[in-house]
Amino acid sequence: MSVPQLPLALRYPPDQRIDTFVGAPAGALAQLDALARAGGEWLYLVGPGGSGKTHLLLGACAVAEQAGRRAAYLPLRAAAGRLRDALDALDGNDLLALDGVDAIAGHRDDEVALFDAHNRARAAGVAVIYAARGNPDDLALVLPDLRSRLSQCARVALSPLDDEGRRELLRQRAQRRGVVLDEAAIDWLLRRVGRDLAGLTALFDRLDRASLAAQRRITVPFLRATLDTAP
């Protein structure tokens, strides 16, 4: 019996699409879109935590499925120690988005499994996008052949958003949801929230739900009352 597919919006959140990404290097989004739709040169996304790697991987999967292709996202950390089985289960997809190569660096069995999957995907014409916090030469890989394969991918370097980028992200997210978020409220949030992007977006989602429940706009007084924070 076939397992019913989840709706695209549940598998790949609408806020994590290629066209909602803020601060990408020139040409990077077009590269990802093209690879997701039709295959082509494989990509290796590199950047520190909070730079948007997972966002782009999920966004690429959404594009692929909208184009009628099968896509799979795999966080390698979650499959560490049993990576071969996890990768074998992904055979038959047109796009693989493999997140966190650094999580399996130094684990020889997992590295060999990734190396084998890389070669299998290349032979089958599958598109692959890798993501890691460091370049292949900077990872503690024990398998030189895997390092060599990863180094052959086109590199896309991502950086954490500066304050203006974080401000623009909040503006766009609010606009997509029909939320009125004035500049004073954005400034208040950015002054009081750390630079962690996941934390910022999670807080906005919480505020969005609270404003809907209270039928109030997200203003500075609302933020103070909701977050119980002194001015």
C-alpha cells in the first residue's frame, strides 16, 4: 500500500523557499533553482550556523517537487552511525539535499557510505546539494577520496545576515502573512534578540500567533506585554 504524500507546504515550509531567502550571493539562487528543476552542476553550500544553509536545501527540494521531480532532504547528523541505510533509502530521488557534512567527518563508515552514495548518484544522473559549516579541505575527513569528490562541487559561500538583512527578513515574513509590523517594532526586536536567526524567526512566529489570538497589531507595547520584558 502506498503511503500518502504530505502536502508540499507541510514538508517544505513556505517561509523556507528559494525566493524568500535574504542575502544570497549573486547568482546563487538561480544556480539552486536550475539544479533543482533540471539537474546540472552539483553545489556545496558552506557557511556558519544561522547563515541559511538548511533554508536553501529545503527550498531547493520544494522547487524540485513543484517541477515534478522527486526530492529528499537528509540532515546527516540525524543519521550518523547508520548513514548507509539512510542514504540507500533515498535511491530513486532526482534531487538529494544533504545537510551537515561536518557532522559525519571523522566517522569512517559514514564517510565511506557518503562516498558510495555520491558515486551512485553521479552515475544515475541524480542532482546533489551538500551543506556544511566548513569547506571540504577544512573538515576533519579521514577519507581523501570523499574530500576530493566534495571539492569538485561548485561552492556557494553564505554569511549570517547583518542587522539590515535581519530587518528585511522580518519585513518580508510579516508581509507574506499579512501582518502589520512597523519599523519601531522591528527595531525593538532586533535590539533585544540575539543574532541567532532561528531564534529570531521562531520568536516572530510566536508573536504572530499571539497577535492573532489577541486581535492586536504587533507594536512595541504589544511586544513588551507579550514578552514580559522591561523597556
